[in-house]
Amino acid sequence: MHFNIYLDDHTGQQLNALAKEAGQSRNALIREAISQWLGQYGQSQWPQAVQDFTGLADMPTFESYRSELLPAADDPLA
């Protein structure tokens, strides 16, 4: 897939210098940066560590207290 992006002069110069220093193309650096950004911010679900969490062995489950919950209060904004 192809995209055109426009960078300000300062950012373009920084990218050129970094590409030269790293021995990589500008496109390679941009691909890597976007991939890392998407990996950090593009997740539409909970991180795997949260999904794998099964609770603490010495803590009772929330459901065990369900019968002690108070009934919902009337909504004052309704």
C-alpha cells in the first residue's frame, strides 16, 4: 500500500539524518515508527496480560458479594 506524507523541513531533515546514520531508508524508518505506534495505541482490546489475569488466589470473587449489594438508587437526573 502506498501513501504520500508531507513533513515540515525540520522533521524531514531529522528523518534524512537518522536514515543516513542508521543505514536504512526513510521509508523503512517510517514503517517501523508507524508499526510501533500502532502496536502501542492501535489496540482495540485489553492487553494480553489483562486478558490472562485470573485473579488472586487469596481474594474472594466479586460475585461472592453480589447478594450484599444495595439496590440501585433512583436516578436524580431522570
